[in-house]
Amino acid sequence: MQAGFAAVATTANTVCFLFNFLTDGVSAKLGKNAGAADWVSLRKHVKLALICGLAGGTLACSTLAVLKPPITLLLNLQPEVLRGATPYWWVRVAITPLVLVNMSISGILQGFNRVTAATMLISGQALLEIAGTLAVFLGGLGSHETYLRNMGLVTLASAFISACVGLLLVKLLPPPMTSALDERQELLLAEDSASTPLPADVLLHTDEEALVVGPVVAKADSDTSNDNSLMGFLSDGASMLVRSTLLQATFFIALAVASRMGTAALAAHQIVAQLWLLTSYVTDGFAVAGTVLGSRLSHQRLDSTNSSDTRSLQVLCNRILSSGLAIGTFCGFGFFVAEDWLISLFTKADVTIDILHNHLWSLLCVVQPLNSLVFVYDGLLYASQSFAFTRNVMLVGFCLVFCPMITVAQYTVKALWGVWVAKAALNLCRLLGGMYRIHIWWFQTAESLSNGTV
């Protein structure tokens, strides 16, 4: 049963991860709209996010259905495993559209600066799924061959409840008013009391829900860009899809190369992979903060020549980067100090332990600060709307850095540490790209705007 669960869950989660633009990209775009008080574009992007989530879910659903025979062959699943895994596979296929819609909802709430609501929604779904799974096993709800199917039905129910609650939260929790919007409200109040004409950059318009104040420039921009909004959204989504596909490909290729080095090397590879990703989960909050707050601040300063807006953006970036670096350093030091204890948690096999001790563990400890900075820079890149740039950096790093180095690791070095050196080199490439884009391009653009030179 464990083998069937691992095969199905890993495949389904990998396919869904390819559409992570629905979370990170949507957060950045809605944060940009909210920062610029462009409510027309914000409403349009909310609708596009939900539509793309449903459409992407349908595409992923079809992909998983088509992939079942080749994945079964690739993983060499035995008949006794397939008996329990097949019903679970089709339930997970049916869940996929709901999963991607929930990703869109999470991105919308984060873009609305409702991070607490998004976190509680995700946590609530996880708790529902855990409780339901425990009920299936402890209550004896099923036989050996139907446990997985029943677990899938629990996941389906929790995803459906989460989607319903999430849509309600999107309706009830609009983005908080920005400081720029508050200033425009004051201008309107002043106009009412003094009966003087409104400034040219203030416009009052209504929709079916509320009286909304927004700048004429933003309204005009949204009117002229309506025809291109969908294509721009899809183009940025395609860029992120390419980036996510290449990133997942690096893990798959690394796994394939490690599997050719023997069972012990494959076991050691999985241990390193789990700890390698641990830092990303710990640092994820700072990356989200960079995306949500950075996108709002960046487009507030685009509408302003006030240098304080630029300084606020720089302070935000410096603080979350420092926090990410501190977490990575702490994790690396913790891995170094607790080396023997951590390894004993995963394996008792002497051969696997020897592989981990042979340069590999030292590399794992050293690269943790690098990994943390890469994750935080990803969040800032999304905030700067640099989706095509992020795709290009990943493409260059994959083709010119990772692939040559992983080839050397397989045919020349013939050691597992060489595989992870290739992964570290790719992350170094991503780090350099992020540093250039944020500290040179983004900040210099902000300085130029505040100085009135562009």
C-alpha cells in the first residue's frame, strides 16, 4: 500500500507543482494592482486566476490520465500494488482541478495581503485531511485494497470544502485600502467641503459592490490593456510553467543518475533531498512576504516620485534577505552539529552512512545559506514581475550549468556528491541572476523614478 501511495501521490503532486504560478504569480500580479490602486485590473486578474486554475486543472487531469500506463511501466509497479493504487490514481486525477483552483485562491488571498487567511485555509484543509485519514484507518473504513481509494475520497472532500470556504473568503476579504488610496479619499472630502474642481488625477467610479476611488492613469491603463491582459497573464504563466518544469527536471535527472550508482547511493540521495528541501519550507514565509509586500510597494513607488517609497522597498528587501540568510546559516550549522544524529534518524546502513560522510554532508551544510537566499530572491523576482527573466535564468542555468555538470558527475566523478554539486551550481546561477535583477535593475529603476530621470 505504501508503494502505491508514494507512486500516485508523488506523480500527482509533481504535475500540480508545475502550475505554481497560480499561487506565486497571482500573488505578485494582484499585489501590483493593489499597490497601484488599480481595482479594475485587480478584479479582472482575480477572474483570470480562477479561470486559469480550472483550465489548468483540466489540462493536468488529462495529463495524469494519459500518463498512467507509462508511469506504471517506468516505476515497475507490481500487480498487487496496482490493485490498490489504480482506484486511488483515478480519484487523484479527479481532484486535480480542485487542487489548482485552491492554488489560485491561495494566490488571490496572498495578493490581497490576507496572508493569515490563506495560511489558515491551507492549514484547515490539511487538518481535515489528517482527521479524515485517521478515521479511515482507525475506524477500519475499508479493506487493504480500498484504503487508498478511501484516503483519496477524504482528500477530495477536504479540497472541495477548502475551495468553497476560499471562494467565500475572496468575496468577503478584499484588499485593504492603500495609503495612496487614503490620500485620494481625503482629496474627495476636501472637494466636497470646498466645492472646488477635482484634480485631474482623481477619478470616482462605481461598481456593483462599492464606491471605489482610483487614479485616472490606472483606469486608463487598464482600459487600454484589457485586450492584452489575458495574453500577458498567460504569457507570464507560460514562463513560470517552463521554469517549474526545468526545476522539477533537475530533481528527476538527479534521481535517475543517483539510481545508477547503486541502492545505497539512492538511499543517501533521498536523505539529502529531504534535508535540502527543508530549508525551502522554513524560508517560504519570507519569500511570500517578498512577493506580497514587494509587489505592492514597487507599484506604489512607480506611481510616486517620493524617494521614501524607494527606501521602503529597499528596506523590505534587505530585511527579508538578511532573515533568509540567517535561517540558511542556522540550518547549515544545525546540520553540521547534529550530523550523526540526523543520519541515524534516516538510516542504519553503514554503506549509506559512508556515502553521506564522504564530502556530501559538508556540501549539504555549506550550501544552505545559498539555498535560502535563492528562495527569497524568487519571491522578490515575482514581486518585480520578472517572470520571463526568471524563466531565462533557469533555462540558461539548466542548459549551460546543470546538464554539463550532472554529466560529469555520472561519467567522470561517479560519486553522489557530484550530483549535488551540479544542483548547487544551478542555485548559484539563480542567485547571481536574482542579485542582478533586484539590486541593479529593480533598485536602479526605482532610483531613476524618484530622481525624475526616467
